Amino acid sequence: MSTEPLHAQIDWDADGHPQSRQYGDVYFAHTGLEETRHVFIDQNDLSARFGALPEGGRLVIGETGFGTGLNFLCAWQVFEQCANATARLHFVSVEKYPLNRADLTRALALWPSLQRYSAALLAQYSAIHRGFQRLVFDGGRVTLTLLIGDALEQLPQLEGPIDAWFLDGFAPAKNPEMWTPELFAQLARLAAPGATLGTFTSTGWVRRSLKAAGFRMKRVPGIGHKWEVLRGVFVGLEGPAPRQGKPWFSRPPRPTGERHAMVIGAGLAGCATAASLAARGWRVSLLERHGADAAEASGNPQGVLYLKLSAHGTALSQLILAGFGYTRRLLEHLQRGRDWDACGVLQLAFDSKEAGRQQVLAEAFEPELLHRLDRDQAQGRAGVSLAHGGLYYPEGGWVHPPALCRWQAEQAGISLVPHQQILDLRRIDGQWQAWDGQHCVASASVVVIACAAQAKAFAQSRWLPLKGIRGQITRLAATARSQALATVVCAEGYVAPARLGEHTLGASFDFTNQDLTPTLAEHTSNLALLDEISPDLADRLGLDATPVQTLQGRAALRCTSPDYLPIIGPMPDQALFAERYGVLAKDARQIPDVPCPWLEGLYVNSGHGSRGLITAPLSGELIAAWLDAEPLPVPTAVAEACHPSRFLVRGLVRGKG
Ligand SMILES: Cc1cc2nc3c(=O)[nH]c(=O)nc-3n(C[C@H](O)[C@H](O)[C@H](O)COP(=O)(O)OP(=O)(O)OC[C@H]3O[C@@H](n4cnc5c(N)ncnc54)[C@H](O)[C@@H]3O)c2cc1C
Ligand SMILES: C[S@@+](CC[C@H](N)C(=O)[O-])C[C@H]1O[C@@H](n2cnc3c(N)ncnc32)[C@H](O)[C@@H]1O
């Protein structure tokens, strides 16, 4: 992980325009808006292309250097002026040093004509950390995927296709590290056939390098101080196309026919899937066996937005950072205090091993994400006495998961169909049918299995290595003295500040029992977790005088996979997979040039374990991106680490296929 400062170091010139201290260059010329329109909008013919988008059509713009977001906001404005109401804009931009909120606010105030768009960007501009960060605007009509990090490190992790490139990023003379053949090769790799490109520079070697990468380039008259600028179109290179990746992680064919999907299970995973599909114009039937959504694992009164990160940038850690940011931004649509609260999360350094782990994390991540607090500081934050200091996540907090489920399930285009226990999925005439045993309850071209470990009930997904692990929370009535608790505090368990007069204390793990009746033994073990967190808080809650028999709680099953990553993506046919890729049993490095046997239109979204609040909302975007062949919201390696096919490959390689 990088220990460089995350944010741009900005100086403001006499006219109030931002300049980069890191690069010694300006973010935009004094003709800012006109230059953006001339160089990026016009050289990519965006007005005409937005105007020509069909119903439900989409255009994907890629950019190097998000900077102040001026180019993005201008593109959004033109999109809104020219495109039909059902079209979508997807903007992907890589940025090594994002502006902090204060600098972004000041920079965007320079453009009153973009006020509506800049206000929307600022409202979503939170929890922007390294890696992929997805922001959604106008109910999903406009999507922004920020890749926070160096372009040369981030773009290789992106999946295209990009229809138009904005090649920005400070003058080549001031930023030679970025303007390299490796960058141009990435622009070409990600380009859709016929993709266009605009850039403010007319430097000869940039033009020649882009040509060498497969872009036909042309000099055109510039604007302001710029005598000439460049436009280009991607024509590709002669010779054989470069070999694609592993076929079992490739994109399945896009489903045809009516855009109607069934999602089975209305917990966090199913509701997120439904919302992401509906935002893309899909009609969604959300089939749930209970009478309402959020009736099982997603039904706890409070869950914690807790990030269990690794300093080594593992796939799980990258997913957590991307998912955390996405959930945090989504929560801005809900009511603070009732549905969630950004009260921070304090992870206590309760033993020397944990203290060591926290020190490593504090060195690896920026303080805006996490920082260490000594015991006094931690007590100051928490409002109660503590035995230890710890690691503080200022942007963390608690969430009422049913509120998040409901908000998503209520989006236009989604019908929740309660009291439907689906037992069987059948593929008939290019449609999936969902059967409750006797009746076909619904049918659609696409089905997403989002019913946690119950995915094992279906013949097509029985092989998924999912397991339900029982957990119980204890509800504790708030007292006048317990109201002092001001942040979530975690050790082995967690306790949250009161929501509607009640604290949630969690959570037990029982690997053997699947019965969901709350037990006294687990209330007792939860109280022991609280004692480890803060005996002072237990005292404030008057627990000495509370008989365990009177405690209320709730038990449910977390659904986990063997590698603790969720399972999100298109489903292969297990039997055919073994036939086609059997050679992997002999040589694990083989990549047979044989297409993956997809179960057309069948997807899974499950295995969110103990951190569904972090991973499930973004998983909906990942399913939608697989389905609609969009840029993925996570790095390729992370999408592959979450892919259902991974278990079949591992099985073959270990000789268990
Ligand atoms: C005690 C406990 C504490 C937790 N604490 C936290 C926390 O602090 N932070 C955090 O991020 N996460 C926490 N989690 C984990 C989080 O709750 C889960 O990861 C998340 O709820 C999983 O969502 P899901 O949609 O995959 O599963 P579920 O919420 O279980 O949803 C699955 C849905 O599918 C339905 N269904 C099942 N089978 C069928 C069928 N055949 N037909 C129709 N419908 C069906 C079910 O009724 C259910 O509504 C906790 C979990 C537990 C149990
Ligand atoms: C001229 S500014 C971009 C202006 C921006 N497009 C706008 O609309 O405001 C250049 C941006 O490129 C970023 N940048 C420079 N080198 C980079 C690299 N190697 N990887 C990612 N971003 C980079 C800078 O941090 C800066 O924000």
C-alpha cells in the first residue's frame, strides 16, 4: 500500500484558480469551460453521439486525471441536454491525487452554470479512498467510477469498453511519468471499436505514440493559448488480436429479450441487485419467502460499518474499501439517526497482537480513513471509560439494515413478491421459471439467486460452497447514562450508540446450531463481549440488575464461503465446466481456448458473511455490470476473486472437479 498523501496539494492563484503543488501546473486554462467543451466534448462529437443514443442506450467515457471534475460535469450537462430520458452516461476517471472536499468545493464554485451538477457531485463526494470508487447520480442515469491511484497502476485493472477518451492529466513536459507507451497501450486495450479520443496537447511524440497504439490521430485548431489540439479514433493494430483472459472469468453473452429479471431473496444482496438492475431500466420481480424484505440476516436493528482491512492490498481489502465507500454514499439517501449514523467506529487494541495489527494499518492507510487513538483520546471519542486505545474509523458507523433494504426495494421498476419460497429453477424456451414446488411463480430472461445459503436448494447452484453460521445479537434498552456512548466500539464483539432507545450488542458465532430461537447462553456470551469492551458501559446500562432471562435478541445465519469472499457473478454449468477444463487437473497453468459453459441468464449474489453492509450494496452494481457488459465497479482481480467459477477451477486443480 502507498503511504503517499492521498489528496492533491493545491495552491490558489491570484484569480482563485487551483494549481497543483505536486506537478507545478494548472488544473485548467483561464478559458476552463470553453477549453473543456472544445477539447473533450467537441473532439469526441459528444453532443451528436448523446443525441443518437437509442432508448436505454449508454455511452462510456474514460478520462485520465479527474482533477476538479470539470470535464465530468460538462459531459453530464451536455448528456442531459442531448440524450433521451432512458439513456445512461457512464464516466470512468483515474485520479492519483483526488482533491479534498474543501478544495473541490472551492474549485467548483468557479462555475455557477454547473451548480446543479457540482452540488450533486459534492453531495456524494465522501469516503473516496484508494482503488475503485463508484458514485451514482440521478437515480442511476449517470454513473461515475473513480479509480483512485496512478493511471499506470489502475487502468490495467479496469475492464472496458470505453467509447470516448478524455486524455487529460497535466502537460506531458510537467508529467512525463504518466504520458508513456504503457498508458497509450491501456487506452487502446480498453477502447471499444471506433472509440474516439480528445486531448489538449499537440506534442508530436504524444501524437506518434497514440498512432503506434492504434489511434488514427489528427491535429485540429486549438483554443485560447493552444494553437492546436488532437483528436483521434481507435482503429486498432494490424495482426492477431491479443489473447483474452481466462474464459471462465470472461463476459457471458448479453441476454436478449425483455429486460425483466427475477431476484430470489430480499435481503441486502437481493435488494441491492434489484436496485442496480432497476436503475438500468430492468423490470425486477423480487421474490421473497417471508412477508417482507429484510426478514433474515439483514433484519438486525443495527449492524456496524466495520472495515477489516489488510495492509497488503488483498482482493478482500480492496473490495472492502470499494464497498465501504459505495455503502457510505448510498446511506446519504436515508435518514440519519433513524436509519444510520456516521458516528465513527472504534476498534479497541485489546491485546498486543491486535495493537500490532493496528499499527501496521495506521502506517498503510491515510488518517482520513483510520488513525490510532490513545486511551484518553479513545475515551473522549466514545464518551465512556475504556481499558484500551485503538483504531478509529471516523467515516464508519451503524446502519439499520432493513431501512437500507427497503430504500433499495422501493426504487421504481421493482415489485416485491412476498410469501414465495422458490424451490426449483427451470430453463424453458430461453426463459427462467421460478417454481414453488407446484406452481410457476414467475418467469424472466434473467434470474439472480440472492437467497444466502439457500442457493444450495437449486440444482444449478447446489455445488456452491456456502455455509450458514448462526449469530445472535442482544438488544439493550438505553438508559440516561448509556446515551453518553457516542461511537460504535468493537473488540471481539461490538456495541452501538442507541437507536430509538436501544443499543445493539453483537454478536455470537455458533458453527453447529442452525435453530434461530435466541438462547440465554448466547445473551450471556454477548454480555461477556460487552465486558471486554467497557465494564463502565455495562454499568451505565444497569446490567448487573438485569436478569439474563429478560434480555431480548435476534438470531440469524450469516452465509459464508471458504475464502471469506462473497460469490457474485454469472453461473457456469458445473458438469460441462469439468468436461471442458478437465485439463487443469493435469496442468493448472493451462488456459484452454474453449468458451465457458454459462448457464445463460443465471447469476448468483451470496456469501456476504459478517460484512454484508460493506459488500452487498456494491455487489448489486457488480451483477448489473456483468449483465450489461459495463465497466466493473471493482478491479478485475477483485471481480475474479468473487467469481463463482473460482471454486470450479480450484476443484479441478486440486483434483476434486
Ligand atoms: C448476528 C449477525 C450480526 C451481523 N452483524 C453485521 C454487522 O455488524 N455488519 C455487517 O456488515 N454485517 C453483519 N452481519 C452480516 C449481514 O447481516 C449479512 O452479510 C447480510 O445480511 C447478508 O445479506 P443477504 O441478502 O445475503 O442474506 P439474507 O439477509 O439472509 O437474505 C436472504 C433472503 O433470501 C430469502 N430466501 C431464502 N431462501 C429463499 C427461497 N428459496 N425463496 C425465496 N426467498 C428465499 C430469505 O428469506 C432472506 O430474506 C451480521 C449477521 C448476523 C447473523
Ligand atoms: C489538468 S488536471 C485534470 C483536470 C480535470 N480533468 C478537470 O476536469 O478538472 C490533471 C489531473 O491528472 C492527475 N494525474 C496526473 N498524473 C496522474 C497519474 N499518473 N495517474 C492518475 N492521475 C494523474 C492530477 O492529479 C490532476 O488531478
